[in-house]
Amino acid sequence: MKKHVKTILITGAHRSGSTFAGKMLSIPLDVGYIHEPFNRDYGLEGVDEWFPYVRADSANAVRYQALVTGLLNGTTRFSRSESGNESLRATASRFLVGSRTQAAYRALACNPILSALIIKDPLACLSAEWLHRAWGMEVLVLVRHPAAFIASLLRMGWRFDLGLLATRKDLMNDHLGTILDENKSYNDLSAIEEGAILWKCLYSVMTTYADRNTSIIVKTHEEISRDPITQFSMLYDRFGLHFSRRVARIIGEETGEANPTAPKERELHTMKRDSRSNIKRWKQVLDADQIDYIRSRTEDLASRYYSSSDW
């Protein structure tokens, strides 16, 4: 990887629009894109936990410092992710050259005009302050309405064991001791209850980071969706990226009214969407009781980002 390349971390809770933002910010040919290096399943070899929490003085800092050094030097390796239904040809290709992420990562090192690097990774959200302070990464935190976040989790059928956060003493001492209980089992929660607590956990940490690091940028998924060209133009300017006519055209094509509102069923990332009409699609997914519950569990923090009219 070229030295002195600007590095930008796009993070937030998963299902917060970080993939879309990362893709839109990496449209210029001199901007590279790395997908979820902190993902336990297919990220960097050596990442073995969900949402790693790293501080400068934490026990895992040396290990993650080596991982990030390799990532930025262009020398690291990504895990060979496996798919149970991939073809024999795809399996052979993965064995020989590694994952698609590995291949894309290698290509970055060959880009002679590379000037900036977008690292898209919601799994890095709890380590965002460390990456910002220790590595000088510029950080964009994306916030998504808690009801929209949970509706998206329901669509994907995704669950998360909150006990994985509650058993981390440093994380509990620093941030989550008032939200989680290390002696409690969270196995019997409904998907709605679990999602509300997870939203509050992740965004309470990220809000603290943003409050004490004023250069961390915070944007809501909704404000970008309402006026994507203007919002991305501002982000391009803030990060020192070139916002060209081509960039504006592509963003317009990806977010315009001619695109569908609803995502394809079970599709992880649907890029072309009518971004404005998608903002409150969660109201078609959740019933009134579910929305009231989510609001009651999250509003003390969500009110930082959303008014009563957003519910």
C-alpha cells in the first residue's frame, strides 16, 4: 500500500448504511475500498471475536496493532470465507488466490494513483476511537433509527448474543455497565428486545467517542437518505475527496425515485434504492406495540438523534 494514503473508517451499527456510504465515497478511481477487515468470519486472519474492543492499554492492543499495521502496509491476509453451496471452480479459486476480499485488497496495492482508503466496517465500531487516535483514521459514524435498525435485523433473521458484550470486563467498566448485567442471561429475549438493547449498547459507545473526539463525524442514515447528493458532497469536501460530475451522477442513479423502495428478500445489500421513500419503511414491518417498546428502551439515547416526529 502507498504511504501517506488518507484512511477513512466508515462505521456504525450493522444495517446502518455503512456499505452504501462506503461504496459512494469510493467512487473516484483514486479511492480504495476495504470491506469489513474486523469481521470474524471473513475479515483479517487473527480476528476471532465480534465487535472487538481495543484501547491503547488493553490486553489485545498489541495483537490488533499488528493486524492494522499489516492492513495498512498491504501485507495482511484475509480469511478464506467458505460457502456451503459454492461451485467446485469457486472453491478451487478461493484455495489458490484467497477470498474475493483478498483479491480486491491485493489490487489496491497496484493502484498507482491511490490517495485515500475507505475502510467500511461496522464491526470496528467499538474500536473506532482507538483507530482514530492511534492510527489517525478519519471516522464517519452512521446512526440509524432504532426501529429501522431492528426491522432490518428481522428481515435478515439476524440475532446477537448480548452475553458476548456483557462478559468483557473492560468494555463493561468503561461503557456498558449501566446497560448490561454480567450476571444475567440474555438467551430468552425476543428479537425486538435484543435488538433494542444492542442498538443502545453500540450507539452509547459511539456517542461517547464522538463527544470526546470532535473530529469524528456523525451522520444519520435518514439525513443522508433525504438528500444524498448534498450530503455526500459535504462528506467528500470534509474528507478531501474529489466530488466530480461523475460522482454526482452515480449517486443520483443509485438513490433516485426510479429505484425500488423495498430491498430484495434476504438480500444483504441492495444498492439501488429510492432512498427517500425507504426512510420510514420500518413502519410497514413493525406493529404499534413493537414500536412503543423500542422507543421506551432507546429514547433516552435516540433523542440525541431523533425527535418525536421521527417516531
